[in-house]
Amino acid sequence: MAKIRNSNPKQQSGGYERLVGDKNMAAIFTKAQSTVISNGTELEKIISTKSNAILNLDAFINECDKGTISNGIYLCTKKIIKKSSYWLAKHEPDFIVFTVNSANNLCYVVELKDGDAFDTKKSVAEKEMLQLFVNHLAPKIPFRTKFYICCFNQLDKEKIVTGFKNVFIIDEVMTGKEFCDILGIDYEAIVNMRRDDAVDNFKYVVEKMFEIKKVRSQFAEKYRQHITEKEFYTVNRTRKNRLH
């Protein structure tokens, strides 16, 4: 999970300031929004650094054609795809995973999502992109090739299908756990690392909010009101007990 404290949005959102009427609070919201957007990219980086990454896709495929590549699991990122002759403009997926095995070479074309709920238009566009890329790639490589949409944080494949408005069938979706199992990396370690970042994000937002004078004043007023109401309730309950 990306950290809000590390976010440096290029510009502040006037919309947030109009929404809450406070420039400092709006800045916190802007940083949070920027972090949410970057979470997907951050997740891709984490997975890439933990995997056996391909640095040159053309060279890798050439070795596969010659049968000189070692058996194993290899991951190719979007950045490397764009640099190769296999790139299809505007249709490159987040990852291609190659399982090299002399008896059964497999290729997984994967679009990775941090969330799992999308509208119909977005869902259709995602499937069309994956299908077009597979149609473009499959005839050129010595692998059985299939595409998947992967929702990293969702462990129920049925919910992924529902989240994509049933545009994808069950055999076209993948959980984050399944994806990590294919790559041979620790899913829980990644989840725990991102959970720690979420704890830091919570603390950061609270700290920054309390730096705002109007927030401190509002909190103090609400606290005094809460204490007064609590005392009133306690006194009345005591009186009723005495009467009984």
C-alpha cells in the first residue's frame, strides 16, 4: 500500500476546498486521493521486485524458441512489453507470466486490479483489451496463452465475476493468492506489508487533521458535549435507581 505521507500531488484540488471550506483539510484529501490512484502502481512494483523478472522480452522469446531457456516462472512487466516487438499500442496488459516447462509451456496475460468492483463499460473495455492482446501475442510465441483479470485483494472468484458485471467468466478471473502462487511468491507477506502501510496512513491523517485549528476546536466542542450528555444520563439513572 502506498503511504499518504509520501504523496506529492502536482496540484491541489479546488473541489475539495469547496467541499469542506478548508484549504488544509482539502490538501489532506488531495494527498489521499493521489495515494489511492498510485496504489495499483505500487502493488505492481512490489510483485515485480519479488519475481523472476524478464528484462528483454524479445531476447527471452528467442531463447524459448531455441529451447535454451531454463525451466521456471518468468514475469514480464508492462514497461518491458512496451519496449518489445510484441507491444500492441494501448492494449498492453500489466503482466505476462511465462511458465517454462519442456512438456507444457504456459503463458498468462494478466491485468491486475487493486479493487474488484467496476461498471459494465469499464469491464467490457478490460476484456476487449485482454482478448485483443492475446490474439496478437499467441500466434507469435511457443506457449499456450490465456488471459486473466486478477483482483489482488479478493479471495472469492465468484465475487470477482460479479464485480465485473459478469463480463468475465469464472475461468477468466484470478485471485491475488492464485497469482502469487503461480509466481512462487508470498501473498500473505505482501498483504501484511500493505496493511502496515494502512496503519501508517490512518495515523498520518489523524495527525494532520489535528494540526488544523478548526478541527481541534470542533473536536473539543464535541468532546465537551459528549461529556455533558454522559453526565446528564448518569445523574438521571442514579435518581431513578434511588426511587426504586
